[in-house]
Amino acid sequence: MIPELGQYALILALAVALVQGTLPLVGAARGDVRLMALGRTAALTQALLVILAFAALTQAYVTSDFSVANVVANSHSAKPLIYKLSGVWGNHEGSMLLWALILSLFGAAVAIFGTNLPDSLRARVLAIQALIGVGFLAFLLFTSNPFERVFPAPPDGNGLNPLLQDPGLAFHPPLLYLGYVGFSVTYAFAIAALLEGRVDVAWARWVRPWTLAAWCFLTLGIALGSWWAYYILGWGGFWFWDPVENASLMPWLAGTALLHSAIVVEKRDALKSWTVLLAVLAFSLSLLGTFLVRSGVLTSVHAFAQDPARGMFILGFLLAVTGGGLALYAWRAPQLQGGGLFQPISREGALILNNLLLCTLAATVLLGTLYPLFLDLVTGAKVSVGPPFFNATFVPIAMALFAALCVGPYLGWKRAELLPALVRLRAAFAVSVIAAIVAAVAIDGRATLAALCLGFGVWLITGSLLEFYQRLARTHWRLPPRASLGMTIAHTALGVVVLGAVATAAWHVELIKTFKPGDSASFAGFQIKLQEVVPINGPNYVAERAILAVSSDNGPYTTLTPERRLFTVQKRQIAETSIHTNILRDLYAALGEGDAEKGWTVRLYYNPLAPLIWLGAALCALGGFVSLSDRRLRIGAPRGSKGRSRGAVQPAE
Amino acid sequence: MTPKRKRLWLLVGSLGVLCVAAALVLTALNDNIVFFYSPSQLAEKKPAPDRRLRIGGLVEQGSVKKEGTEVRFKVTDLKQSVSVVYRGILPDLFREGRGVIAEGSLDSNGVFTAREVLAKHDENYMPPEVAKALKESGRWQEGSGKK
């Protein structure tokens, strides 16, 4: 009964979305206030209906209703509750329902917080948002119905893919989707602006918080995914330049560019049509990411079983969104008159350079990701483009970006001098050069490139902090506005990420060895001894756990307990790594197959500074949230930005 | 500077960045794309030793042998097969009779030294390259690998 209610709710949501996607547009074109007001009611109704559908599916999972095909395929009565919940979105149908849910929630958020938007703009934004919703709801209902029944109902389910039964991955999809879907709001604002033929400062003030929120969630989602891959795949790496990882990196890069160009629109009334274009591209790249993940056209460590029909639907939708957006842009963008003039050496100039480099980065990732598809279509040759390609293209361009990043905040709007900025940065420059030289000489004479990259990491941190300090000293220690505080945090955090990534990639130590109980090995200054391998009974798995005693020169240090879990329902083995961290390094162990006679294969890693990668990413997102809490950007702040409203900070939960 | 001049500079700057990026991309693509070979193609084309490449097919039944941390197995498209040696922990879904992709290089004796053996999240997943290679060898039909 409840699954049927869920499905009815979805069908009704589709109908409401169709109304919301058409009538308010007509109303906005004719100036009909009643039709425009309809958008708001429809958005709230649609959100309510999709929440109902999502709750219905969740109910089916929690109560293990095995008459629903989706639950049978992805759940099991013996699964812990948290994975029953995360199982809701741990599969194709459910994750698309989650997407639709977040989309409709964002729509409702615009309707609720957007009361002081101009009527026609709000109506158009909500209509565009609804049209995207129509695409996803139709996709759900026609190709991936999560409420399909099976008869007769089997006694128990097949269980969730064991790799996904992990707290890190339970929350990875919702965060990632909050990011992806958040860009739909920016897209809707961009299309609405093109329809209105007007982009002004107020528009930018509206777009920036949504972009910022989406960007923060996307940052967290990517970081969580990378952390998960790090500790569950047992390869000791944190980023594999896998198509699916690239799929989330591209919208992040475009979103980061958008974040910065929207500042120029807001402060200087310039770069309007470029910002609109970026908003269209950021969401298109989000959809492309979904397409790549969901269609299985690319071989990836993440690829799930593919279904051509679904792939074609998303591809068609992607073409409609991107093609429609770009066509409208080509038609209407020339009407967007640019405002403020500026010299090349200025804050505007620096932000343009930022955009140029970020977009080039996104383009190289896009090219490397799609090149195998392209070559396959044209010549039929099967190739793959791996980390060496991305390291050779991404890293040099990123270095140029990092080099310029610390200088930008010193440049004033309209016109500025480069030399004084550089002079004030000389201390940071000196520290970075020294750090790079020390790294090159002291750690490893051969890894010059890594030492250089490390220098850039130090440059980002010291440069950002120095700028912050000098500004504090100038303003007599009054804290700057939160938007600029957020900038300092995010820029510093980027340096922290760079430090962690470079150190882990260049200076990790790895050992693969067969241990029999009682065997020991010396590794990275530690003595590692396999004491025993014991059997373990988990809630829905049995495991063998290796007890590895780690001792240093000063005696016993810690115990690592990597496991190999056999999930009884799926009959699948999963390695569970064991990591000892002290923030400055990770000691990492993964257990391979083996038995008492031949011994167990154990893989050990010593990853210097690895925790900084995720710490930095979290800090980066924090910077975004701090910036979001700036009252000038507060959702619902009146146009004059002198809003007194306190409280509501985040546009969407 | 006049606005026109400025726009010109902006254009020159952007083009410059794009050219550098394009040059980087092209050289990197040249050096770093990894071609995929099925065991049949490998026997036929004999790529140069030490060139990084990918092979894929099914893990031959009964071919997996472990010695310490070293694993030897054969990858087959049911027509030809190639011996693979790999040092390390195999992915959890590595099974005899299942699809596999390995990245590495051939040595002069025709043995493939794998640096990476790719894991899949989903056990019914058949990498498209492998499916294509098996179809080309005419021994595999769509869907038969799913059980």
C-alpha cells in the first residue's frame, strides 16, 4: 500500500512540476501576477509530494518490505539500520529519487526564501527549476521506478553491495547531490536572467549564496568520496583520476570559477555574460557527471552495471539542458551590457585570470575523461587515459593558478600595481622557497617536482595568512567581513590540501609482504609483527582479523587490525583497512587473502601528511560556509544589502 | 588604454593560456594514453615491450597460482590467452572465470607484468572493453556473463 502511495506521489509531483514549469513562464511573459504566484505554491506542493515518495521508499527499506523489487535487490533484513537507510540511495533508482528530492527541496527553498525577489524573476527561476524536475521525475517513472513490486515476495533480499556498507559512503551521495543539484538553482537563475534580458548587481547577490552553498556541499562530497576510496580500496591512494572522480571534479572547478566571477558581477557590474555562461556550464557538467556514472560508458573502478536506455535518457536530457541553455545564451547574451571598466592589473583582472585557469583545468579534465569515448567512436580503438596524463597537464596549470592566487587579494578594484603587492608578499615567497629547497635536499634529492609542489602549498598558506595579518594590522585588529574571512580560510585550506596530496603522492612508503603468524618486518622505522589472525562475527558478515603489533624503538606503539570480511548474503569478500593516524602521517594496513600455512599477504603504507588532504578539504568547505554567513549574502537580504535579519544562513538543509 | 585595446589584450592572454594548455594536453596524450588489447590482439599485434598498456578478458579457469605476494594467472578471450604476473593484493572481486582488466607492460618473453589490476564495485559488471573483446572472439553473448 505505502509503496503505491509513494508512486502516486511521484506521478502527482510530475504533474505539478509540469504546471510549475509552464504557467508561471506564461505569467511572467504576460505580466499576470496570479500565474506567476502559482510557481511558489507549486514548488512547495511538488517538494511535499517528493518528500512523501522518498519517505515511502525509506519506509519500505526500514521495514524490509521485500515485495518491492528495489528493496529485494539492495537490502537484507540482517543489515544494520544505518545501511538500511543509506541503502535507499545506494542504488540507481533510489539515488535518482534522492536527486529529485534535493531538486524539489532547492525549488521550495527558492520559493520560501525568495519572497523579495522580483515577481517575474522568481516565477521564471521556479519554472526552470520545475522543468529540470520534470526531466528527472519522468526519468524515474519511465525508466527507473523505485516502487516496482515483485510477486511473490521473496523471503529475504540480496543485500547492499558490501563496498557501500560504510559510514563514509553512506553520506557521500547526499552531499555530492546537494552540490550537483545546487548548481541547478544557479542554472535556473542564469536562464531566468537570459529570459528577462537583465543581469544586475541584485541578481549576482542572489546567485552567489546558492553557488557558494552548492560548492561547499560538493567540496565535502568529493572529499568524503576520496576518503572512502582511500581507506576502503586498500590501495593507499586518495585520488585515482578515475572517470567518476573526474565527473565530480569538473563541476567543482566550474563552480569555483563561477563563485569568483559572480563577485565581479556583484561588486563591479562586469563579466555578466561570462558569469551566466559559467552557470550554464557548471550545471551541464554536473549532469555530465551523472551521465558518466549512471550510463557506464566509461570503464571505471566505480562503474556500476550499465543500462543503455537510462544512459540515452540522461544524454538526451543533458543535450536539452546544455543545448537549450547555450542557444538561449547565444540569442540573448549580447543584450547583457557590461558595466565597470578596469585595467588588466586589477582585482577584476586577477579574477579573470582565476577563471581562465580554472576553466582550462576543467577543460583538460574533460578532454582526458572523454578522449577514450571519442577515440572509440572515431577509430574503434580502446584506450584509457590515466594519472600520467592528468599529472602532466593538470599540475602545471594548477601551479600557475596557485602562484597567482596569493597576489589577487592584494590588488584593488579597477586598477592596481603589481610590484607593491609582490613586495608585501616577499616574506611568504622566501618561506616557500626555503621550504621547497629543504624538501628537495633533506627528504629526497630526486623528487624536485614534488619539492616544488610542496613549495606552492607553503606559498598558499603563508601568502593567504600574511595578507590576512597585514589587513588586520591596517584595520586596527578589527575582524574583516565574513566573506573575506571565508576567503582566507578557503585559500589557506587549499594550501593544506596541496601539502597533504604532494607529501602522500611523492613520499609514501609501501611494503607488500607475506606474513605467517609470528613473522615480523621492519617498516618506515617501525617493527611490524603479525601476532595472530582471529575470526570475527559481524552483524551481517564473518571476518578474519589480523592483529599486527607495531613497535618503535621506544617499545610497543600501537596495534593495527586490518580485516577481510566475507559478507554472507552476497558471498563477497571485502578488505577493511586499519589506519593509525596522528594527523602528520597515516600508518595504513590492508589484509589480503591467505591462510595459516602459506601466510597472509599484507600491504603496508606510511603516508606522510595524508590526513591534511581531508582536513584541508573540510576547512575549505568551512571557509565557504563562513563566507555564506556574511550578512551581505544572506538569503532574503533586501536588495540594499542593509538587511537586519539574523538567523537563517544556509539556503537548504 | 582604450576598451578595444583592452579586449584585444584579454583575447591574446586567453589564447596564450589556451595554447599552452593545448600543447600540454597534446604532448601528454601522446605519451600517456594507454591502449587496450584483448589477448587475441596482443598475439596479433605484438606491441613493443615496456610500452604501458591495458589487457582485458576473463581470468582463465584453474590458472591462478599464488607464491608469496606474487600471483600468476592467465587472461583469456577464449581464443588466445596471455600470462600475467602481479605482485600485490588482488581486488576483492577477482575470481576465475570473471572479467578482469590489468594495466602494465609486456616483457620480452611475452609475459604481462601488471602494475594494477582493476577492481569493480559490482560483481555483474562487465567492463565494456572486455565485453567487446569477448564478442569479437565470437565466444561470448550479451548477457551470458551476467550470471
